[in-house]
Amino acid sequence: MKNDHSEINYQAHWDAAYTRTPNEKLGWYEEDLSPTFQLLDKCHALPQSKMLIAGAGSTTLVDELLNKGFSNLIATDISQVSLTYLIDRVGSNKIETIVDDLSQPEKLTEIESVDIWIDRAVLHFLMDKNDQDIYFELLKSKLKSGGFALFAEFTAGGATKCCGLPIQQYENHQFSEKLGNDFQMVDTFEHTYYNPNGDPRKYIYSLFKRS
Ligand SMILES: C[S@@+](CC[C@H](N)C(=O)[O-])C[C@H]1O[C@@H](n2cnc3c(N)ncnc32)[C@H](O)[C@@H]1O
């Protein structure tokens, strides 16, 4: 998967990141998933609610969702390596995985609609406006009416790079502009995440509901 707007092979970039670094040492590894659950709790999800974890990598959010009884999960990522680690950990029969590029989706266009779309630290890597538009078109084409979109992205005053790549900082008006009028904000807060090196990273967490 090669992004047309860049010479970088993003799949190889992310596969290399996951290959050279153990999960708990990754610059985005989080032990404390409570900010995400603070928002997920507001979705009143049922055990069978379908959740798409965009750019899941090898996140332990999947383990935690499975522990809580959610069984209808799709983890998607550009990195095959990360999803292989995830499957090795949780079991291939526990979760559906899809290797795809959110800015050039192929397989993701084929999935059934989902109740909840979760993105932590993925959208902010899409620097190109066209890539962002494709991402949001996919989200809107796959999120059910009454469904929820949960974002956790770097925000103003925080880091400008991650994993050697530039990132776009987000504020709520940017989510709202991209989502359009049939999405209403349910909750939002800022959260400072400390990465495994102890460095602070300022995030914005926001939950939107589709009418
Ligand atoms: C900073 S990590 C966050 C991983 C996970 N969401 C978490 O919170 O632990 C960013 C993830 O986005 C994935 N990613 C980056 N660009 C992507 C793209 N265009 N399409 C799909 N996944 C992408 C990377 O492979 C990586 O797993």
C-alpha cells in the first residue's frame, strides 16, 4: 500500500515500527484505557454492538473490550504486523482483522455498517486534505444512524510528530466540520497521556452521535 501523495511506504513504515519495538514500549502504548471507556460508557453499547477499531495496531483496548463481553469487533490497520501480534495475543477466533489503508480503503468499503467507530491516534496522521475527506466519507458510509464516532487525537499545544511522522492537531470544530450536521457532540475532554518514556502528550477525546 503506497500512498499516492508521498514517497513513503506507510505500510512498511508501520510494520517496521511494530517489528522493532515491543508492545509496551511503543510510543502510544497505554496501560490506562479509562479515557476511552469514559466515552464508550456513554454509547450504552450491547454485547453484540459492532465496533470498528480504526488503526487498532496491537492495542490492548481489544483485550479490554473482549473482557467486558463485547464480541463483535473489527480491528483494522495498515500494518499487517501489528494485527498479527494482536491476533496472537487475543486469538484469531475472537476478532475480525482487516489490513487496509483508511485513506485508500478497499476491503473496508465492503464491510457491513457498524454501531461504533473508535479512532485513537490514527486520524491525526492523515495530513492530506483529500486523505482526510476519504477517511470521513468511509466513516459516514459505514456508521449506522444512531451510531457513535469516538476520536482521541493530538490537540493544540501537544506533539507535532509521532513515530517519525508529522501529525495534524485536532480541535472539536475540525471533527464537526468533517462529520457534518447529522452528528452531535455527546462529550469531550482533554487528556494528557504519558508515553512509555514519561513524555506528556496532549490529546482531545470527543464522542459524536449520528442522528
Ligand atoms: C499511534 S498508533 C495507534 C494505535 C492504536 N490506535 C492505539 O491507540 O494503540 C497509529 C496506528 O495507525 C495505523 N495507521 C497509520 N496510518 C494508517 C492508515 N492510513 N490506515 C490505517 N491505519 C493506519 C498505524 O499502523 C498504527 O497502528
